[in-house]
Amino acid sequence: MYIHKIHNSQLNNNVYTCDKLTLFQRAQSFHMSKTKLLNIRIEPELKKKAKKLAEADGRSLSNWVTKLIASKVESAEDNTAEKKN
């Protein structure tokens, strides 16, 4: 990877570019992911158990919880759709 230093006279500072994107743009794209952050409170023992289950499934705790929520949402949507029919 090549990093180039370029002086930006309009901003009167140095901009570092990397593979056609500035490092600033790369940092921005990192924070503009397609996912959203969900903060929850959980009992320490429950978190410990969930983490063990996630590891046993080969997933991070975050990914495991996301998949669990997605499964429950899909199930609830299916039940709602059945009730409408």
C-alpha cells in the first residue's frame, strides 16, 4: 500500500492519500456502515452464557445476538402473515 502526502492549499494542511481515497474518506466510510449500533444492558451471567454459546457456534457475541434477533423477527413476521390469511 502506498501513502502519498499532498499539501492542500485550500485547507492549509496536508492530506494523505491511499489507493485513490484519502485516509479521511476511508475513516468516514468505516463509520458509515450499513449497520447500526444497539446498546443494551444485560446481566453479567447471561452475557457470559451467551458468549460461550456464540463461541461454540463460531461467531462473535455481536453476530450471534444479531442472528438471534433476525430469527425472532422473521418468526414473528411469519406468524403475523399467517394470522392475516
